[in-house]
Amino acid sequence: MRYIEPNEPGSQEADAAEALRKENQELKQQLKELRGLGHGHAGPPAKLWRPSGLTIWSIFLGAIVLLAVAFFAGYIPLQKRNNLVRSEAQQQEQTLPRVEVIQVGRSSQNSELQLPGSVQAITEAPVLARAAGYVKSRMVDIGDRVRAGQTLLEIEAPELEDQVRQATASLQQGRAALDQALANLEQGKSDLEFARATAQRWSNLFTRGVVSQQENEQYHTQYQSKIASVNALEKAVAVQRGNIAAAEANLARLQEMQGYRMVKAPFDGIITLRNVDVGALVNVGSTLLFRIAQTGTVRIYVNVPQMNASFVRLGQLARLHVTNLPGRYFTGAVARTANSLDPASRTMLVEVQARNPDGALLPGMYAQVEFSSARGEPPLLVPSDALISRADGTSVATVRPDHTVHLQKIEVGRDYGDRLEVIGGLEEGDTILSNPGDFGREGVEVNPVRSGEKASEQLVHAR
């Protein structure tokens, strides 16, 4: 029995042939009934239609033709379709798996390294009080630009003023004591001169034998006593002068402390923090008043991994950008390096300085810093998807000239995320699987297809 698909062209012809056969059988049945009625009827015979032999043969031949057309229109296309499906299945079983391959090439002559960095002001300092007291007035606030020497805040210090008055009085007292000591010194010098003259007269009288030796020695002793008194008075004058110098220094210190009541900016910059307001109590050296930063030039601190530490050098140009300023890049240069690695992170601290005239870079920002330099022999570069990481090491799947896969161990250099540098194990021009997947096994036979060719074939099939 032959099965004909209902949607095939021969199905309609087969139905027509079947209808003709049924019609032929019905005609034959009617003829038999008419013949039976003719034998049993007593009246005159009715004139019956009897098809000729030619008509019957024509009907029979037409049915045969219809059956043949239905056979050739239905069975043969079905057979061809089945043969095509079987041939395609056999061809697919015999065809090697098609895999995408790429050739190993070298990276560009310019080596690029991108690392995150932290932006900081070139100069930043906290401003603390040198005089104790209360905040009398405040002249600046957060975000204000100030100049060096500009008054930021005034402190009211009544205790300091009392100390200045006391020091002034002590200085005046010392000066009066000095005047008194000088007067005593002058009097002592006069007494000394009188004692010297008296001793000289009595010495002359003793020489002529007018007075006794005892009286002569008595006046000479008084003269020596006056000399000692004058020396003591001179020392007293020196002491008073020392006291005056100490009092003057103390007064100068207190007056300078009075100058600290006016808190001034140490350098040009921006106020980034205000910690006090009017009426707040201020203690010496412990109360943070302001924080000021100089942002005309900024520092960017970058932690360079050990693998790239030798890549960075002093004076090397760097380009940086921040996410909140898309499309804008800033140029800087390496100002200094730590020349040592942090044992905890195995990174080297690098400082990059960049001009910031419009203040677009703010202290505390997160920036991406790009270093670049020319290389004499660029390393090989492979996509990260081609990497096969297993317990026995890192390898890639290379394709030999006989189209068999070989797992080649490699030594990986720098990691760029989607690409990897290979510093050992491969040669330039080697063919590797771009994404090994299930074909990353030793000895597997494959049909290598370049990535561009495979994409073109997929586009053709899609069309």
C-alpha cells in the first residue's frame, strides 16, 4: 500500500482516480440491475443505454493514466526527499566539526597600562588655633577661595590680654630695678674713688712716719672693700638687665600670641572643611578650625602591581579621566615613585601630578590612569577565551597542519581582561582555537575556519 502525503501534488490526482473507479463500479451495477429488470418485465422491452467497448476501454485507460500520474507525482518526490535526508545525514556524520580559529599575533608597539588612582590636592593642611578663647567672628566658609595671609577667623582671648598687661608691668618693674641698680653702682664708684684717695694719702703719711702702720693698713682695707662693693653692684646691674630681657621676651611672646587671635590662611587654596562657628570654645593645638587645600595642581596616587612596576619611570607621561567627565582627558607625569613594594599588596605607590587650572579634578575623586610607552619587541597576544586552565597548568588549543588539536602549555604575562600576553610557549603565526569548548582535547580532528569566514558562512545560511 502506498502512502501519499495530503499536501503533495499527487494526492488530488489519486482522489480523482478513486472517484472514477467508484463511478465505473456504479455504472456496472446499474447495468446489471437494468438487465435483471429486462428479463422479468412482460411488456415491450425498454431501450437501454449500453456503453460501447471503446467507451469502456477509454474509461479504463483513463483510470490507469490517472493512477500512473498519481504514482509518479507522489511516490517519486517522496523517495527523492528521503534519499536526500539520508545523504545529508551520512554527510554530516562523515564531516569534521567546524571550529573557529585565529592566528597568534603580536600586540601593538605602544604598551598601555590602565590602573585606578585616587586624586588628592597637591597641598592640604588642617588649620588649628594657637590661642585659646572663643570664636569672635568667622570670615570664610566651605568652598571659599582664599589667599595666603587672608584672615579666616578672629578669636577673643581675655585671659591672654591680662597676661600681656601683667608682662608689661613686670617689664616696667624690671626697668625701674635696673635704674636703681645703676644708681647704686654710681654711688659705689664714688665711694671707691674716695677710699682710693684716702688710702693714698695715708700711705704717703706712713712713708714720712707721720702715722702708724695700723692706720695705714686700715684705710687700704677699706679701699679693697669698696672695690668688691663696686664689682657686686656691677653684677646686680647685669642681673637686672637680664630680668628686663626676660620680661621683654615674655611680653613679645604674649603679643605674638595676641597676633594668633587672627587666624590666617597659610597658602592660596580652597576651604574644604569648617569645624567651628561663632561662640565656640577654642583650645590651643587641639581644636580643628578649617581644612584648606590647594588644587591648582593635583596628585594622583596609583598602586602599580609588581608585574608592571618596572614599566613605570620618573617623568613618564600619563593620561587620566574620571567617570563624571566623559570624553575629557587630563595629562600628567610621574613625579615620584616609592621604589619599593608594599609587602601586603605587592604593589608600588606611584604619584602622578597633573595641572588642574579650572578645578575640574576634585580631591577624593576616583580616576583611571593610563600609562603608555614604546616597546622594541611587543609580546604575543591571545584572547582570554582561548585560555584553558587546568590543574597541570595553563595551555591553549593549537591546530596542527593535519587538522588535529594539540594542547600547548604557555606562560602568561599581563592580563588585559579580554586579552592576555603570552611570553612563552607560542610562536607568532600559530593557529589556535578562539574558544576551545568541547574540542579542547588532545588529538581531536577538526575543520578549522577563520573567524571572518565562519561569520560569512553564518550570514549566508541566515539568508
